[in-house]
Amino acid sequence: MLLVTGGAGFIGSNIARAAAEDGYRVVVADWLEDGPKWRNISDIALHDVIRPERVNDFVEKEGGRLAAVVHMGAVSATTERDADKIVARNIRASLDLWDLCGRKSLGFIYASSAATYGDGTAGFTDDESTQGLSLLAPLNPYGWSKLFVDRRIMADVENDASRPPQFAGLRFFNVYGPGEAHKGDMRSVVHKIYPAAAQGESVTLFKSHNPEFADGGQLRDFIHVSDCVDVVRWLLENPDVSGIFNVGTGKARSFADLARAVFAALGQAPRITYVDMPESLQKAYQYFTEADVTKLRAAGYKRPFLSLESGVESYVNEYLKGRDEGIG
């Protein structure tokens, strides 16, 4: 069996689907509530679905039958300000599973985040040393929670404390692709602008408030969710690989490039308008992120990443077209 926490969420559901296709008996842990998230797992032949509060008991009972734990469950909103909620769901839940997987000798693959890099002034190199981690300064409680877990895990590793036989913290950059409809404001820009673009209307992007960047010239490392899944698959196939790894394409592209890719996928000329960024965002806005994937490549991951144009074309024409993404 393979346990995927957050397995009905965006990245988690794509991992669960791929794992089921690979022959795992997949157990998903998630809250489905009354929204559309259940649709993300409705087409997967799952072994079981459990509530997150049952995870630790499940691992205690079934640990001997589990191949590994893939921990994607978290409060993923960078705008969440309830720090107690973030401590409970992002820090405490992760560290409890970390300790449990150590005792049960289970591989532990978990979601870190590029949000750990803060404004990027310390760079985007996935230095996993405790000294390197101490240099990072996240901009919000979400990023802080992810860095907190990274630091605790690497402290345990450096101090030769009990730990899982394999661990991998994955710092996902700007992920887009199928399964994100339920995320509201945390959806990718591709998903947000698609409805207007599909109707032949102009799409809206933020103006730049930094003179070094043109309007729409803010840069991100956009990565298709299928590439994130492939990294997890590779780690499951290579249990001797451990560490904290960036998961991005290694190539920063602009939001304007992304919008143009959406229009190109629809066979249309781009129509983009720019509006002022809210002041609350201006104070803590990243103008550039780009994953340094040197360490992931050195560890043996050789598969190519989709280009922005290829990834967006696939997402638009193989998934978004013909769907009411406001509902499902």
C-alpha cells in the first residue's frame, strides 16, 4: 500500500492517480467536505479513503503493509494568517508522521515549498545543511511552517537521530495543471485566466511596481503537475535517494509569457490588460523565482521537464476545454 496524505488535493490527487496506475493500493487521507475536491479522486481505483485525524493510527496499525508515506497534506494557502492552524496542520502533523515513519522504517516523501526562500535574496539553491537553512526568511506563516519542518528534519539527520530509511522534502515551485479547481485564489494563473481567454476576452495581469521589471514581466518557475508526479515516482523507485530537492523546471518565465501560451493553445492572438497590484501584495511580492535543480539532477533524475508552452498547451487542450472548471 501507499499512503498519500492530502491525496484529494491538487498535487496529491495526481500522485494518487499515478501510484494506482503503477500498481500500488493507494490509501488517500484528506477532508473532502462539501466542495468539488471529491472529483479529483472520483476516477481513481483507490484502496481506501481515511480522514486526516486517523493517519497516525492507520500508520501504527498498517505500517508493515505500507511501501512509503507521501505527505502532501497541509494548509497550502500562502494567505492563511491563523498561525495556530498552520502549526497544527503543517508542522505538528508533519513532524508526528516523520517520527512515526522513523519508528516504522517507512520512506517519507513530503511537500516542502519554494515559499521557504522568501523574497529570494538568499537565492534558490536547495542547500539542506542546517546552516544553509538558517539563512532563509519566508514571507508568510505558510512558508515559515515548511521551513520549520525542513530545519527539524535536517537537524535530526545531522545529529544522527532516528529517521526514516528514505526522506525527501520537495520544494515545489509554481505548479499548474489538472486538479486545482478547488483551490480558489490559490489556483494557478493558467486556471484563473483560461475562462476569459476561451471567450475571446482580454485577461488581466498585475502591473509591475518594480522598475526593473516590465508589466507582466514578473518571473516565476512554472512547472506542470505531471513533472512533480514524475519526481515522486522516481523517488519511490530509488529509495536510496534522500534530501531536500527543488522541484521546478530551472527556467524562469514571465506571467506575460504564460498568458501568451494560454492564448496560443487556444489559437488566438494574446489580449492582456494590466491592473495595479493590491498594496498588501506589493509589500511582500516575489519578482523572480527560479529553481536550481542541480542537486536533483546530480541525484540521478534525468527526465526532461515540459516547457511552459508544451505544458500549458496540454493543460488547455487535454483538460480545461469542455469542462466547467468553476464547478469541478
